[in-house]
Amino acid sequence: MSSINAIALSGMHAAQAQLDVAAGNVANAQTAGFRRRAVQQSPQADGGVSTQVVAAAKPGPSLEADVVSQLQAKSAYLANLAVFKTGNAMAGALLDQKA
């Protein structure tokens, strides 16, 4: 099983990928022939997630979906960051107790 920090870090990477893809979709919304992209997340057997960038199911611009995706990515990143910080604090407290 992966450590808590590794699992939280994979979630932070997934959120960053989602934010990058949504930003690229917004930036290229008016580009002729541009096909939106989306991020698919898959759970890993030992914890955490893996991501894959794929073509979006819906063709054409969808600014509403991209803005919502950016907000979701921000919230997911902050939640995983809180887990990461808490894991570090717990490890530090445990080391303090054993020292």
C-alpha cells in the first residue's frame, strides 16, 4: 500500500492535470478545428489515482463545463494538500514522541 503522502500527491497531480486541460480548452475555444480534451482518472490498486488525457465526448466549446472543471480541480488540489500536510504533521508528532 502506498503512503498517505504518495496517495495525496497523486491526487494533487490529477487535479493539476485537470486544471491544465480545462485551461487549454478555454484558451483554444475559438480555434478552428480544435477538439476539447478531458481528463480520465482511474484508481490505482495500491491507492491514489492515475490520469489520462482523452478527447472530450462533446465536440465544440463548452466554457461552462471548463470553468466548473477548473473550480473542481482547485478544490481537489486543496483537499489533497490538506491531507499531505496532515500526514507530515502526524509523522512529525510520532517522531517527536519516539525521540
